[in-house]
Amino acid sequence: MTARPISETIASLMPHAKAELTELVAFQSVADPAQFPKSECEAAANWVADALRAEDFQDVALLDTPDGTQSVYGFLPGPADAPTVLLYAHYDVQPPLDESAWLSPPFELTERDGRWFGRGAADCKGGFIMHLLALRALKANGGVPVSVKVIAEGSEEQGTGGLERYAEAHPELLTADTIVIGDTGNFRVGLPTVTATLRGMTMLRVTLDTLEGNLHSGQFGGAAPDALAAMIQLLSSLRAEDGTTTVDGLATDAEWDGLQYAEAEFRKDAKVLDGVGLIGTGTVADRIWARPAVTVIGIDCPPVVGATPSLQASARAQVSLRVPPGQDAAEATELLTAHLKAHAPWGARVSVEQVGQGQPFRADTSSPAYTSMAQAMEAAYPGEKMQTSGMGGSIPLCNTLAALYPQAEILLIGLSEPEAQIHAVNESVSPEELERLSLAEALFLRNYAESKRA
């Protein structure tokens, strides 16, 4: 059977897919009630559930996970004795950040320069639409040859671990022969890629207290310990002069031996300003896929507008540490906590709170499912071979699934290529990538079913 009928079906479904993605992007489904109403996530979850029911999924349910969010589950039975494939995406999104920096409203899907812009368009509402397109194309061309489970998570971006804990408490729910995580992306547009590794993550909030209350900087400055100045000095201890992460006891010299990332291409993808150097040492791939990376993602301090000449009595920051495969996230958390406590200047009182953690992940790319995916991607991207890369981000659920279902093969694909600018302003998805990856997934499901019958 050729790929052409399935390809033509998916092409014909793209206008409907755009309309659906427009509806799904419109939900402001940031899983943080301090920023957006919880009702937005609930409405998005119901939309996903209704979409599964419309495709004849059974046992569709909104799962109340321990972190107070909802994940959506559905089961589509396949032929007798067919293998089961779990398809994953998440419907929650990152906050839009500075809405004034968006060229179009973040929660309105907008077509511009051949791409569709909107928060979640690539990460990962587009991933859910990709799954729907693949299944619809198969249904229109002889039927879905495998049993399919779909799980759409509601709090992946917050890293609160609700779905992981739910899966651990209900291990029978997501059992499958193969798992396709639709939340990564091609190395670049047009180059079919599976992700072999993910960095894990730990998130800490650190608070420094030095005074009983704020003081006049003229009357007391120069002798009284300023908590904000102490925080700046503490955070600077997390990087060497060249920008390399420096957490006491944490190894930072691992090397990446797979697909390489040319520095010029990385500078362009990351939109590094002319004259500004990259940080760290080693190859770009070493730095973003094989080594830890610390980032200060937030500081509580007085804004410039309205600032007064005062010494700050207290300061707080949130620190993210990406943990590469081969390192344990729990151990990295302990090392980072110890570093923060040891390097606080002037005897400042330190308190550290953990707010998130996920283990790194490494896939077995020698498994049979990867052969089926390689064949599918070659057909979906004529003239290209499937590449294998790492990804610096984290998907904590991967390790949970690998531990619960050690026999299952796990593949990571998706729409978050560099031009998508996920987590940044003006996130977008390439409709061509959506079409091709939907075709690749459909062909993979067909190839995988045939391999199991052989």
C-alpha cells in the first residue's frame, strides 16, 4: 500500500484542522489559577473530550489528577489481537508573557508568513490535532489498524506531576505496546527527527532574609546587608565567567556524540544579537543536550517604576536546573540546594523550596518501532532520512511511563522545531510540518501494525 491515498486525505483535512486548532488555541489554558481562570483549562479539556467522542473513542473521561487539573483519556479499539499504541499530547500552555510583544493576539490563531501563530499552536495543542489527523486519515483508508489510547495532559507546562502520580495509582490505564509522545519536534523544518534524549528538571525557590524591614539606603547603606544585593551575588555563583553552569558537585563535562548543531545555525535559531557570545564550552549539542544548565527564571524585587531609595530586607528568586541523561534529578536537587545555602553571602538567612522536578529520559532507538517510524518519515519527507537528536527540555511523564511499562517502546516526535519559538512570544506552527508529521504518524501506525503481524 502506498502513502499517496493517506497523504491526499490529510491534505484535504487541513482546512478543518486549522479551524479546530483555532478553537483550541482560543482557550487560555494556562494551568495556573493565579494567572488565568481554571475554567479556561476545564473548557479546553471538554473540547478535547468532545473531539475524541466525535472520533468514536470509548471510555472518554476527564481524569481529576492530584495536582487539581484534568487530563483527558480515550480508547479506540482496533482489530482483534492488534497492538495498542498510546498517543500523548498536552492541552495546557505556557503563559503568553508580554502580550504587547505579540504581533497578533496570543490566543487567536493567525496566519502570517506561511505559519499559524498562537500560544499552543505547536506546544502542544497542535500535537493533539496531529494525532486526530493521523487517525482520521487511517479511518478514511481502510481503518485504524491498531488499538489507540489517547491521553491529553492538563498541567505539563507547570511541571506539577499530576498525571505522573495518577498513572502510578492507575497503572493499567495507559499500558501500551508503543507510546508516541507528540511533544517534541524536528531538528529543523523539513528534516524528520525523533528525539532520543530529554533533560530532566528541578525547580527551586530561594528566599534570602537579612533585615527585619526595609531601610533608608542613605542612612544605612554601606553597612546594612541588602537582601537583593545578596541575592544577586548568590545567583552569580551559579555560573562561571564563561557562562558554564557551576553547581558544587555537579558534573558539567559530558559530550554529545550524535547529530551536531552548528553554532551559526544555533545563533540564528536562538536569535542571539550580533556581537553577543554564546555561553559555556564544548559543542552546542554538548551544552544543550548533554550538560546541566541553570536558569534564573524569576526574581521578586521592586520594579524600576516607583522604586524608592531603600535597602531590601528580603529577596526571592526561582531557579530552574536542567538535568541531562546520566544524572539523577533528585541528586541534582540536593546539590543545588546545598550550593544555594553554602554560597549565600554575609550570613543571610536562606530558605529553599522545591516546586517541581522531573527525571531525564533516554529512549532505546534500536527498538523495532523506530524502524517503522523511520520508514514512515522517509515516505512523509521524500528524499530525507530520519534523524535522531536530543532535546534540552523536559517531559517528566516519559520516565514515569518507562518505569510503569518497561516493555513499551517510546518515540518522541512533534511540531516544536526552532522556528516555532515555543515558550516565547509569537509561538507558531508550520502547517506543512503539521501535514507531514500527521502523515508520518499515520504511516507509522500502519507500518507498526504490519510489523506485529509479520
